[in-house]
Amino acid sequence: MTSYPGADRALRAIRRSAVLPVLREPDQARLLAHADRLLASLFDVVEPTTTTPGWQTCLARLRAQYPDAVLGVGTVLDADHPEGADLPAALRRRSQS
């Protein structure tokens, strides 16, 4: 059993993906441009990291534009940190420790 709604779907998509693009960009414009290219083509899983200034805004926009995409956010420090992201097993393991 998973710890949040959509976890099973997210984990299936991650396992199915041969490549998981991690997007660490210096600004929102670059992050969104790269994520748009990836999600509009072959990818349904991307990970925009929380090191990009304004990552929360980017995540909200990507979630709205690509509702079926699986969006990670890099290192998750706590359950409140990545609102809007699809949290895989790493967070579940941490919360069970």
C-alpha cells in the first residue's frame, strides 16, 4: 500500500521509463522550456529540482499543463516540501523510519 494518492501510478511510470530527466536549471524560463520539450515529446516523467529559483511556480504550471505527467522534485526533505509533486518510494521509506 502506498502513502499518498497516485503513488502507484507514479511508481509504474518511473519503472516504465528508460530515462528519467532531471532538470536542474538556473531560472524558471529554462526549466519550463526544457520540461515542455520533454513532456510534449516522448517523456511522461520529469524531475524539476528544487534548486531552481521559483520551482514551486514551475511545478504548478507543469501540473496544470500536463496533468497526466509524473513530476518529481529531487531531494524531498519532508512531506510538506514538494506540494504538487508525485512522491515515490523515497518519501514513504523516510516517513516509516
